[in-house]
Amino acid sequence: MDVSRQGLYGPSYVAPISSSKADTGPKELPNKHMPSHVAYLDASRYYIDWFKMGKPPTISQDKLFYFYRTHPKTQDAEVSVGGVGGMAKPRGVANLKDNVFVSAFLTQAG
């Protein structure tokens, strides 16, 4: 599981932000308002516990998680390298999917 990494459109941040308008981004980013990552962290907990215990943990409550891109992959993004900027698509854009991804953590099958 890749929790902290460089994102395709810029740095990726994972933090338990309590508000969807939390001012947590680095000062150099033009838009410092970032969406909450609480659900991502909650979904990650299952896999972190599995890794630590060496076996899948018991699921005590049904949960449904969905994740999606906030903009289409065909949209250009502002790119700045060494102070030189412009609009472009990141490397690997062909591998991206404009889908909604759903994970269900269920106490029992069916």
C-alpha cells in the first residue's frame, strides 16, 4: 500500500483533516484547500492491521468506501519545474482511469 507519495499532478498529502476546506497545503501551492482524507485513512487501517498481524483482521462493522478523481484525466494541470511553469499533462496520464472505485468491507458475505 502506497500511503505517502508524489502524486501525478503534484505532491500528495494524507492527513486526518476535519474539514473539506482545511488550510493544510504547503504555502507554495496556489490552492491550499484540500479534501479530507479521513475515509482513505479509515480504509487503510484494515490493510495496515493485516500487515502487522499477518492475517486479515475481523471486520466488526459494514463500511463502504468510494474514491474518485476530482478532475478528468484529459484536463491539463499547472506544472512548475525549477520555476518554469505552464499547463501540461503529467507522465503516465494514459494509465489513469476516470472511474469511481468502490470497496466494501463487510462483516459477512452476501
